[in-house]
Amino acid sequence: MNENAYRKTWIINNKNRLNLVLKDKLLFKWSIMLSITNLNKTYPNGVKALKNLSLEIPKGIFGLLGPNGAGKSTLMRSLADLQNADSGTITLKPENLIPTEMDFKKQLGYLPQDFGLYPSSTAKEFLHYLASLKGYTKKENRELHINELLLITNLLDHQNKKLEEFSGGMKQRFGLAQALIGWPNLLILDEPTTGLDPEERNRIHTILHQISSKTCVILSTHIINDVQNLCPLFGIINNGKLLTVISPEDAIKQLDNKIWIKNIQNKEKEGYIKKYQVLSNTLHFGSLYIRVYSDTPLNSEDFKSSQPQLEDFYFSYIKKYLF
């Protein structure tokens, strides 16, 4: 059976069996490693956005955390070939891929935080347009590929709806569909679940989990639960530097018996911040609680031991408490 016949049969007969299209070797051909070496970027205003950053990312989902201004967007734009770094190298290392096929942009899928749409176009019309730009010149091949993308992102039943009529969650899934055109070896996602309701977030999570076994996905986000749910590995970046790369499980384990909580009054907060390594403060049923990192027990000071969270680890690195 040729490739087109295979895909057509799959679309017709296996509408609900998404894993088949995602696992088949016709679609994802290589095992990927992204290598970033000594990347530097300084903007004309003197801001050093990236400082000698080196990182190797295998296939699967890699989470990237960091505060605003940390350098995440600069790194993502550099990886997406939207701007040039001052120095350093970015290399895709597929196995069994001959050099003549190493066209970087053809292997790249990118979903920026804000992406433009033609509101009067239907989902299918716009995907046809984007796919033709990415090299799908034959209409039959393009049609089959677009049906796959609409199916995977659960938009097949909305293919003829205008994009201006899409909900926020549907627009995000459409953005993911366009990023997957050509089944990229490297998929870069910038805040893909921001502003989505829990149901839409779960849909995006499911799609990313399904494709992660065959491609390299970089997920930049402020939502730490997304990293904990999806990413075998994640990195923290701040002030243009990569602070650490670790698994969520190991990160949480490092904080065993080191996180303490206490209910305080708002007027007491500044005093506690000066005295303790306060990681964060939260409201719970109207009461203010602080979360503190301490190597030594704080039971005698009315603190209670708390199960560590990935958020604790993140704040500890950003605030340099564990250096």
C-alpha cells in the first residue's frame, strides 16, 4: 500500500484511533537530539538576554521555566530562526538523516504565544495555505495531511467554520495544528495553554503527550503544573543563564523535609521575609500562608512541615536559595 492510500484508509476507518497516525514511521522518521552550545545574545540597548547557554534536549517534551525577562523568548526566537544569536551553535542531530535533508526550517514547527490568523478564512482553507507554503504542493497530499492535523487536534468537525468563530481553546488547537504541518522533528511551543480552561488544557496535554515519543518538543510556560504533568525533564533559565536541568521527580525529592508553612497576618509578611527564606505566599480559604525553605526543622516556631511542590523548587532557584 502506498503512503497516500495508507493515510486515506486511516482517515476513513480509524477516526478515533489517534495513536496510529502518531506512531507510524511514515510520519515521524527519526530520533532527534537538539544541541545548543554557548549561545549568546546581547540587544542594542545592552541587555544580555543569553549568556553562554548550552543545553542538549532529547526527543520528548522538555519544559522551560523562568520569570519574565529571563531570556526564554530570546531563546525560543533563536531556535525558531526568527533572530540570530551573536555567537554559539544550534544543531539538530537526527539519527540516520543524510546531510542533504538537513533543511532546518523544514524540520521546525513553531507556535508563538501570539499568532496571527485570517479571521474570514475557514480552518481548512488556512491550513491549505500554510501547508502549501511549507512544500505540500500537490493538492491530494495536502488534503490528506490536513485531515490528519484536524483529526489530531479534534477540529475535524469544525474544518469549515471561520476562524473568527473559534473559541480561545479552539484557536490554540488550530495553532498547534499549523505548527505540526510536515510532522516537524522540532516543535517549539510558547505558552500554549495560557488562558485556557481546564478541559482545553487537558486536550492540549493529550496531543502533546501523543506526539512526544517521536519528536523533540520544547514547552516554554509559566504554568508549573504543565511541566509537572508533561515533562520528563525541564530547565530553569534566569538572567540569560541556564540554572539547572532536572526531572520534576528529582526536583521535588531534593526538598524533602525542607519546606515549612505558617499562617500569618498580612502585616507580618515583611518581617518573615527578612528572617526566613520565604519562597512564596498563598491565600487558602481567606487565610495567608507563607512557604519557607529551611534545612533545619522549624517546628518550635509554629511552622508545620509541608509536602514539597515543584513550584517550591522553581522559586528556590529563582531566588538563589539552593545555590
